[in-house]
Amino acid sequence: MNVYSDMDYDSLYNEIKNGPYNEKYYNDEQCNEENNNIINNNCKNDYDNSYVKTIIDKWVKDNNIEKDLIEVDGYKSRLLNSEDLFDNLNYTGEQYKDYSGTRNIYVNNAEVPEWIYNKGVNYWTMINNGLHQTFENNLIYILSKNGYLGTLYFNDKNNLVKANVYDKYAIRPVLNLNKCAIEGGCTTEEIEIEDGCIEDETTILENVPSTLSYISKIIIGISLIFIIIGCGVLGYNYYNSRKERK
């Protein structure tokens, strides 16, 4: 992470020596706690404009693994999204009541794999809307170390998890790995085609019925001509034989 950080070595060491390195979601001098308000045009919470995306993309490139990745929904690498959590990892919502009223919170349950949240860190997701009716552009969802998903949810009974884009949390990339990059992950099948390519054979097969039909019409036409000529010869001979009898 030292390659991607503008921190000096001593500060970096002190920050990462006891755990994973944390970084801002969005990096802008005007997007900070002093300028924080409901509508802060200096802050952005979409993944494509995030500092986190820059870090992940560079990490993928420097580790030369992009060739093993496939693009899904516009990304080869990214952060966790809502589809991952709710459709694939079994996250659910529940009602929570506090001084501000009742709201949905999203927590782990017995169906959620522990490796999603048992790393002892809070880390970024790319979820920036859709779970609340309103959402400020300086907020982003994080997954907390006790399994809560949110912007202001409890670490424990007394501490809140803040998820402003200028705060620092861990980065946990999601990679869309091609199965063929894993040994035994995919198989190939060879198909041998004799006497030319599929297109040539298809053309020949398609033309056979029409060719046979054409030949049949010619034979029928010739047969009719011979029948007509035969009838004419018979009629001519019959006429001559009656003439000779008279």
C-alpha cells in the first residue's frame, strides 16, 4: 500500500503495523469534516470517481492479474455491492428503534458466512444508495467488524460506525476471476469437422433439395415432350392406314 499512498514511511508504518491499511473512499481537500453538510458538492460517493477504485485498479495492474479476470457489469475488480450481500451472502434487514425513530438496519445472521465480517476491521462497500429514502453524497455504506452494514450503525452498544467518504476504512477488493485461471476450473472440447467448414457443409445440404427438385422438373418436361411426339406419330400412322384402305 505504500506505493499508492502519499503518506511518509513512518506515518504509514504506525498506521498499518497493527492491522490492515485504511484509506479514504474519496480523496479531495474540500471534502472533509469541516466542510461536511447534507449537500457537499465537493464529496462524491460513486465508485467510479472514488480514490478506492484508483487503488484497486493499480493493485490489479501491478500484480499482473488483469489477464485472469473477466468483466461483469462493467467491472473486473471492485468492492462488495448490494447484490453480493443480499442475493449471494444472505444479509437481511431488521427494524431498529432509537431516539431518531424506527429504521432498517442490516445485520449478519446464521446464514451469512463468518469470513465476511470476522476480520476485525471495518471495510468499504460500493453501496451508495437504494437502502434509504435519502442519501447524502458524503456517505457510503461500510461493513463493520461485527457484521453490521450501514452508515451510522453500532460497533457495539455505545460506539457508532461513521462512514463518511473522507473517513478511512479498510479496502477489500472483489475480483471477477475467470474459471480457466484456476487449475481444473474449466474444460475445452475439440470438434473435428471433415471435408471443409460448417458453413460449406451447410450450404451443400441446403442446396440438395432445390437441385433434386430442378432435375425432377426437367425429367417430367422431357417425358411430356416424348408423350406428345408419340401421340402425334400414332395419329399420323392411323390416318395413313385408313387412307390406304380406301
